[in-house]
Amino acid sequence: MTAAADPPIRMFGADWCRDCRRTKAQLDELGIPYSYVDLVAEPAAADIAREISGRTNIPVVVYPDATHQVEPSNADVEAKLRELGLL
């Protein structure tokens, strides 16, 4: 095991999805580490995202406190990051 842990946030999305691109850009601009699961490259991961959210909408953003957001607005993401002390 390496010294660096997996990023605390996991995002399921696809590059064709405008909301996914927006959320990725927001996390990048804020300097928040996250792992991105590309559902086009890994179609089986769509089942995992659906199990987490109970929906087929993307992006699904999973936080370190085991909560998640589906198609969150930038304000929703920022509020959650502040709640978790990541901002």
C-alpha cells in the first residue's frame, strides 16, 4: 500500500454529460482531490452508481461521510464540501 490514500470523494460520470463536466471543473478549480469513474470506459460501474443513488442520473458524487449527491448544483457541492471541512 502506498502512503497516499485514495481521494476521499468519488464521482461517477461521463464526458458527454454536461453536469458531469461542470462538477469535475468545479472540483478541479477548488483543488479538491477526487477519483473519477468514467461510465463510458467502465460501463459496469453504472450498476454501482445506480445502487448508491437509486437512480440512473449522473453525476453521482460520493463523499467521505458515505453520503452522496445526484446531479448536484455547484452550490450543493460547495455546501457539502464546507460541511465536511474540505473547503
